[in-house]
Amino acid sequence: MVIKEEEKNNLGITLLPIIYYTPETKLAFGFGGLFTYRFGLFFKQARPSSLFVAAMYTQMKQFTLQLKPEIYLQNNSLFLSGNFLAERFPSKFWGVGANTEDTLEEIYTPETYSMEIGFQKILLASAGVYLGVKYHLERTRIVEKEPGKLIDQGVILGSQGGFLSGVGFIINFDNRDNIFYPTQGYYLQAYCFWNDGFLGSDFDYFSLKFDLRNYIRLAENQILAIQLILDTASGEVPFYKLPRLGGDTILRGYYQGRYRDKNLLALQAEYRFPIWKRVSGVAFVAAGNLADRLRNLSWDNLKYAGGFGFRFKIIPKEKVNLRVDFAFGPGTYGIYFKAGESF
């Protein structure tokens, strides 16, 4: 197949005021930028490298400063990534486990500074398999607690915050036709991580996460997206690093962290379809559960939710969307207005 160099590798710059809404933040606003560039001989062949920068403040008095580069080099055979974050993010905690009561709700405020850098090298070019390493450094302080509640009593591991330092290995298979809005292909990421006192960490624990996605083209511009997530941890895991359900990506409709424990299993599906010009729509369902041990995962008290949403294409060349989602579960709901797909 002959590919013509029809477009130049120009730098794409999108500067936008950031305005979004989630149950965790309420109204959030700030400024952000997405810079894209293709390091390849042919524009159509190279994947877009990107640099995302953002500064945000929310109605819940949360702030986030983030710098996130993702760089593809050498005809996509090398992938470099980073995530540099500073945030103060008041949040909620109901205890650990899948059956915590609403009455246990308490508010705490962690202040976090973190750095993550990664390097991946293509292992099987024909299959799109990458193998790599990551290093993570994080300092968290719990700067505000509710007097007399669990975190204030110090009975929860991580109640004072702490320092994390660890290294991880990652294997990544990705043959999606587009990283921002896939219409076909698979994505699989397996990621294991050790935080250890040998590296200066205050907590010793091991975590393993599988993220499997499949994108199926049902008809012209009609996509079925499916995601399966297994997130497990063992050892001294601080409560704020436990696998958790909820938020704008996993089981929309539940508050992020409403349920958390050492083992999480979740499945979700989303039907994506066109409406008019740059506007499209989605309908989605999701289910998941947590347990202290993998063998204890069950159908009992299964968490589930569903909903619908709309998309507006803000960068047509790269197929980047703004999204608004309305999600509902038993006794809970959420409205999400953000950039990019949920998965």
C-alpha cells in the first residue's frame, strides 16, 4: 500500500478555557492546552504525540496543576510518557469495602505532589506490543480531616498521608485506529507496580492492573466500545491508593471512591453513534464490585449504572471530543462535562 505525504507534520495547538462538571468537583474552571505533533515520515502513519497542560480550580475548593507529555518516536516504536501533578483535592470517604453505609461519609483533604515517567519499546512490531518500565514518586499530606471520624482517629492506613516511591513494569498491546476516538481495534494494558521501603517508600505494597478494551465498528460511524478492568493490590495500601469505583471513567454515576477495597472488577459498554455534523451521541451501561480478596469477589451487592450522553468534535483532525454524560444508578446519579472519551 502506498501512502502519500499529503499533509505536513505541523504542530497542532488547541488552547481552551477549561470548564467541566462532575459530582466530585461540581463546577470546575481553568485553562488548558493540547499540543499535538507527529514525529513520522508520513502524517497518516505516525501517531500523534501530545503535551497536555492544565491549571484548574473547582467549586469544591480543589485545585490541580498538571503537565502530561506522551511522545511517539521512531515510527511509533518508542513511546515516552510522563505525568507531573500538584493538587489539593478535598474528597469523601465512606470506609473500606463494598458494603459501607452512607452515614459513614466524611470529608478529608489530601495535598499531593507526584511525578511519573515511563519508557516503552515496541516488542512485536507486527502486533503493536510494547514493553516498558515506569517510575512513580508521590508525596501526600492529609491537611484537613473531620474531627472524631475514622481518618482523624488514625485507624485507617494512610490517615497521615505519606511518601510513595516505586517502579513498575508495563506491557501494552494497541492496534486502535485512533488514540482519541477509536472506531476499531483492541487495547490491552497490564501494569504491575512495587512501592518499597528500599526505594524510600513509607508503604510496601504491590499492585496489578489489567485494562482491556475492544472497539467494534457496527456500521458507518457507529461504534460499540467495551472495557474490562481488573485492579488488585496487596500489602500496606494507604486508603487513598486503594482501587475504587466511580468517577467519570469507571462506573459513571457513583461518586469517585464511594466504594474502595483491595480488589476491583468492572465491565462497561458504550454505543457511540452520529447525530448531526460534529455532534454525536452515546448510550452506556456498567457493572462492578470490590472485595478484600480476589476470591471474595461475587455477585452480591453488585454495583451497576447506565446512562446517555452527547459529544461535540472540537479537533476534527484528531477526532477529539467534548462530552457530556448523564449517568444513573440505584440511589445515585452523576453529570459529567469533560474533554475526551471515558475510555
